[in-house]
Amino acid sequence: MPDDLVSPAARRLYAFAADRYAFTAAEAVTALGPAADPGADACAGAGTDTSPGEGGGEGTAVDSGGVGVVEIGEALAELVGAGLLRRVPDGADGAGARTGGVGADGGGGGDAAVARWAAVEPRAAAAGALAPLAERVRRAQEEMDRTRLLLESFAPAYEAGAAQRARDRSADLELITDLGAVRALIAELSASCQEELLTSQPGGGRAVETLEEAIGRDECMLARGVRMRTVYQHTARYNRPTAAYVERVTALGAQVRTLGDGLMRMLVFDRRTGLIAARGPDGAPLSGAALVVREPSVVEFMTAAFERSWAGAEPFPVTVGPDLARTISDELRQTIVRLLADGVEDKVIARRLGMSERTCQRHIAEIMRAVGARSRFQAGWLAGAASGGVTTDSAPAADSAPAPAPAAAERAGAGRGKGGKVAGGRPEGGRPPGRRGSG
């Protein structure tokens, strides 16, 4: 009960009640009424009618700080309503008084036994006063619990659907980091492949153990009528185990081609499931890891990328004669020249062309000697200019290029000014005396 709803008279009356076991309204009037009020004794003695106009004014209002009869009646009703006073049954305290008094409403008690009142411990009063509210809260809590249980009963269905959606998303793209698991998945997809297998394998020749693992699986697919197309890099032609594998599968109907650069390592089974080499957050390849792709749009993109590589690739010959070897070597050197002009590092060029870094550096050294270049970048630019792939507008600074040799420039067919001349050597594709190209 807020403080402003408790009257001062009720507080004085409760303090009076707390000092005794029980009291009557008349006793409260006697104790709390004005000491000089002549109507107070009469009221206390008679305990009857206390209507306005009798006993010295309306309700014997407080004089000298006392509490009038009417105020006592109102305070009594206030405390009873708040549960701070309780009625004591007749004879419960041994008094058994039967005199008139002021009722809880301030009216006369008549001939009935005078009501006696006792203070109620405030915490007990609070418990009693709050009991109905607590009951309403309890019922509201029960309703909340029922509503919660009803709504949460739908949770299993939602969670099952969410789990299925998560499985569907994870099924579209799945990262496998264990090499054994990757090999097992490839074997499984190969066994279930019915129409076509597309393979793009950069990096030059394949390892012998990899080829031995693949040959039996590939022969089974070819025997089932599965079409197989594979793209390697040109350097794979010089790898004897890879050439032997190609000869064996092409005899059964497989098609194999090679390309200089721009391959992405991947496999596509029946144009439905693809595997690509996985890379970490820094872009470096994850050893032995693969990303499984089942999302149709991504698989279609992978297939289109393979078809572009296939269209620009050349058939893989089972035997490589001198003329073909020179042609391939010249193609590799042209690719090296282009990458040198782009400022690509040796190890990156080697990786992109599927050769060892040592072999790549040997090719670069031969190119530099052939064009008389002092730096890798200059070698790429001069060789490209000699073959018509670089314009004079992009010539390197004059102080970084060697002095042009007119005779050599004429032999190279440059003749386009200082930027297009080749100093001290042959154009790209030429050979220094006594040396032959090597893949």
C-alpha cells in the first residue's frame, strides 16, 4: 500500500494496537482523542451515537493534536481493509466486555458485544493482501507456460527442416581435406559415372603411383562406354609414365590433349559433380584437399572452362618426333616470354607450365642469351618485340637496354626503331650456336 494512501490517523491507531493484545474502538478514542475534549469521556463511556453536532462539534475533531471519533472509525476501517487489524472473537482474550462502541465504519455498535481488534504482523498482512495478486500471477504464469509449450512443440519440425536445408547447402559445396577421403570419393564417383569424365590436370607429368591407381579405374569406365577427355600441359609429353598411360587409354577410346598454360585442376563427372583443387584463405593450395561441387550452376561453369581449354589444346601424341619437340619447345618459350614480360616470378612460371623451377630457369637463361638481355623483364620485352608481340610504345628505358646491333637487328627483322631492335642476339625462337631447345 503506497505511503500516501495511509492516513496519519491510521498509523497512530496501528501503533496503539501494536502495544496491546486487543482493544476496542472506545479504548482507542480514549487513548488517542483530545485530552481536553469533554465529548471524549462521554463517547468512551457510552460508546453509542456519535453523530455530528453532539459532544462539542462535528466528529469531535482533533484539538491539541488528538484523533476524533470519526477519524478513529475511518482509521479502523482503513487498517481492517489493509489486513493490519483483525477482529478478536468474543472472550478470546478473556475480557468478555459487552459495552457499546464505535464500529469499524465509525457507527455505533448497538447492543452487540463490543468488537475487539488486534494488530496483525505486517508481513502476514502483506502475504494476505498479496495472495489474490499472487494467484493471478500464478494463473498468468501457467498460461505463459502452456503457450510456450504449445509453440515449442513445433520446434522439432523446424529444426529438422533447418538441418535438411543445411545438408542441402553443404551438399552443394563440400571441402574434403583428407587425401585418402579424396581418393575414395574419386573412386566412388568413377564407379558411378555413366556418360562422361572431363579431367584437367596442370603440372606436367603425373606421378607413377597416381597413374597406376588411375589406369585400372579408367579402363573400367572406358569399357562401360564412358567418354573420357583429359587436358594436360605440354610438359607432360616429355614424361614417359604419363605418355605410356596416355597411349594405353587412347587405345581404348579416351581423348587426351595438351595446353601450354591456363589450366585449372579439376574433374567433372557426368556434368553433375565436380572436384577442384582447394585453396586456403591466403590463396595457397591445400595439399591433398579438394572441393566437391554439386551446385548445377558451378558445375556448368567448370564444364564451360574445360571446353575452352579443350578447344585451344593440341592432341597428345604417343610419340614425340624432333620436329614436334621443337614446336612444343617453341610454344613453351613463347609462353615464358609472355610471362616474363608480365613480371611473373620464375617459380610461378614453372608451376604454371608444369615444369621444375630449374628447367624453367634454364629456358629463361637461353632466352636472355638469345636476345642479349640484361634482365628477365628486358628479355621478355625484347623477345616479344622481335616476334611482333610488343609495341615500341612500351619500350624499357634506354639506359636499361643494351646498345642495338644493326646487323643483328636486320637478321631479326626488327627494323622498327630503337625500341623494336634486338641487341646482340637472335629473335625469340632462335637457338644460340650449338644448343637445341628442350621441353
